[in-house]
Amino acid sequence: MNGQNRSNIKPGIEVDIVLKQDQRSGKVTRGVVKDLLTKSPNHPHGIKVRLQDGQVGRVKHIYSDSE
């Protein structure tokens, strides 16, 4: 599932994000969502979130329970 729709993302789920400094390389960081920072219902580059470890980035992939 992609991270462009805010309704798909809830605190506590596991996601891959791209940090600001990794946007050129596309390197992803995996973590658990703490806060949603984007207020709009969708965003073409991904919803911005804060992970539980404090890192901030845009969601590229959402992991479901089956993954």
C-alpha cells in the first residue's frame, strides 16, 4: 500500500519513509508511526510522519499485518 492517502496511515503501524536527506538517493527507513504531520487528506509525495524514534519523512510503503 502506498503512503499518499492519510486515511491509510494510523499511529502504531509499520511503514517505510524517505528522510529529507535521502530524497535524492531514495533510501528508505523503516519504523513505526508516532504522529501524522500532513494535514491534507492526500499528498503526491507521501504523507509526512514522525516515527517513534523521532525521525521525520514521507511514507513510501505501508506494511499490513500480513507482510
